[in-house]
Amino acid sequence: MYKKIALTVLCFFLAAVPVHAEGEDATPSPSPSEESQYAVSVSAMKAVLIDQDSGTVLFDKNSSEPADPGSLVKMMSVYLGITNLSGDQELTMSDAAFQTYSHDSGVLWINRGETMSAESAEYASMLTSANDTTAMIAEGVSGDQDSFVSLMNQTASDLGMTGTVFSNIFGISDGTQTSTAEDIALLVRKAGNQESFRTVFGAASYTIPATNVQSSARAIVNDCGFLKSSDSHYNEEVTGGRIAGTDDTGYGMAVSASRGGTNLIAVVLEEADSASAYADISALLEYGFSKFQTVTVSADQIGTKTVEVQQNGKHAYDVTFSVDSGFSILLSGDTDASSLTADIVVQNEDSENPDEITAQVVFSLNGSEIGTAEMNKKVTAVTEEADHAESGLKGLSKFDLFCVGVLLVLLLLKPMISFFQALTPPKS
């Protein structure tokens, strides 16, 4: 795994943007330049494109303005199901849950008393936007929908979705439920840290096993055409997707995609129709992949560094710096990545106090610093015996070391000669 350093060099943005990174969320991502606002033409009223690993915004169109998210909210419902329920946990459609949604559309036709696994319910809610399975998830997690909505809002706050207010679990337009393109992209990014969420979000289809009511298995397919090989919108680079909306409320879509180590998330809201949503997402992804590249620097390439701490003229401590994993750095597509360097730079190296000594990995491009990352630090006390042994060897000159070597050879040679003499038969 690689940590992602937030956007550092965007050559076509006219200037480098220095950042300080201590992991993927250390520094807020810089806003895209004015030039990027017109690099892609989208018909969506709100849109955003971000680098999935760092959260860096690569394109923005009114992404912080409120909008009706529609059934994209089911991504939050599924995320909470995945994080609070085991996949094989059984959920049963209760009478109370059965009364909470319209049975005219958007359902899997789950009957009262029917039981299925939480995993099956999560796939149905994500892939087909089934309201009945979403009701089962909410009740399974929180006991009732009001409590689940409260959990949705608390989780949104915890994730930093400052422009989002949930009022129901289904995505029903009621005038109070609202979100933003940037918040939905953030949800996809944060939820994507869960492997189970990535699997459900990226599934083209799923088969729900037979239940206590339904005697045969049910095959369901993802409403998002990007994931279906038989669909005209199929895109093999798309790793996850969800489409939502109606002709009355407008269409929205959230998609993740990957090419050559670069991972992107694109969100559009308030589209006139689904065709416009597909076209805009395609344009945003192509823009991101063509204009940016991800370069990785492994932990082995960075290496380690050990600093000897002297106290009262004696070697007292070793301070060793290292990194747990490598780093990925997002650069503009036309940047010469071969000029990227990573160097370990130590601060307060001469201090007698090991606590004062720190180190960073400093990333540079063409000799100019573009980002930094803090390193792990391990302090080891040097024992007196080890210090004496080390000091003794260090105090010897090359001639002294040569003499010691000759003495060792002579000491070993004498018993060897005696051994071979013992093997030699006596003269007759």
C-alpha cells in the first residue's frame, strides 16, 4: 500500500503548489486553478473530480452548493450496513419496516417475515436501489429508521460531509434532504477504505440465494451501465458506480475509476437525463487520466537513516528513522517523473537529546521541493558494553586491525598444523 501525497505539481496550472504531507489527510487539498474550471465542459449543475487517494480536487463546478442527492444516499445506508453488520447476519422484514416505503416501485418485493443475509440486502440496495432491503438494513443496524437517520447524519459529520443533511434512508425528495457533489465524493472516498464497500460498489451483478420465502435464487444487475459489459456505456476502467434520479428531480451519478495507478472519483448532480450523466462522467474521467499521472516511491527506495547521539563524549543513543510504506505522488501528465527525488533530511542531528531529533522525507522535482512526509522514529539506548566494544574497534588504526587479523590467523593456524601432523604417518 502507498500513502498519497496531496497534489504537488501541476505544470499546466502555471506553478507548483508545495504541500506538507504526513499521511493521506495531513493537508487540505488545494483548490483547482481557474484554468481547470474550463478544461472540461459538463452539463451537470454540480460536478467534482477528485484524486481518490489524496482527496485532491482536480475539477470543480459548484461542488459545494446544495443539491438533492436522490437515491445516492443509499451509499451511506450500505456503508453503515457494512460497518455495523456481519455479512452473514440474518435480517428479517418486520411488519414495521414493511410499512415504511412505497411498494409501487424501487423494491425487490421482499415479503413480511422474509429473511436474507445482510450482504444480500446491501447488494440489492446498492445495485438496484431497493427500498425494502434498505429498510431491513436500517432496522438491523439501529432498530428503527429514525435512529438510523440520526446515525447517518452523525457519520456524515464524522466524515467531514459538512453540506449534507439526511432526512430519510431512501433518497426520497422531501425538501429537507440535501447534499453536495464534494460530500458525495468524500463519502465514496472514505467508504472505499472498506474492502467490502469497494466490492459491493464495484459489482456488476449479484445473485441473492433462495430465502425462507423465495424458493429460487434472484439475479440482480447494477443500474450503472459503466459496470456492465453488455451495456453501451461499459467502461473497463470504472471500479464502482451508482446512478440515481428521475425526470422530475434530475439525475446524479458517483463513479470511481482507475488507470495506470491513478485512482479518481467523479460525481455529477442535477443532470437533465441519464445520458448527460454518462457523458459528463466519461468526460471528467478522461480529463483526469489524460492530465495527471501517479508516481510511486517505495519504502525500499527511501531507505532508513540512523543518527548516533553523543552525550558527554560518549555514544549514548541510536535514533533510527524509517517509513512503513511507500508514497504515491500525483503530478501533471506532462511532468518528467524521472526528475523526482526522495531524500531523508534530519533536523537537530547534533542534539544530545534524542527527543529533539526528527526527520522527514523530502520530495523534490527538478531540484525544487514539492512535498514532505514525516518518518517513523525509534530511539535505542546504547549499552556500556556495546559502546566499549564499538569504541575499541573504532579506536584501532588500519595497521592495528591488520595486526589483529594476522594474530588471529596465527592462532588458528597452529592447531591446524598440529591436526595435520597427527594425520601424517610416522616415517619408517
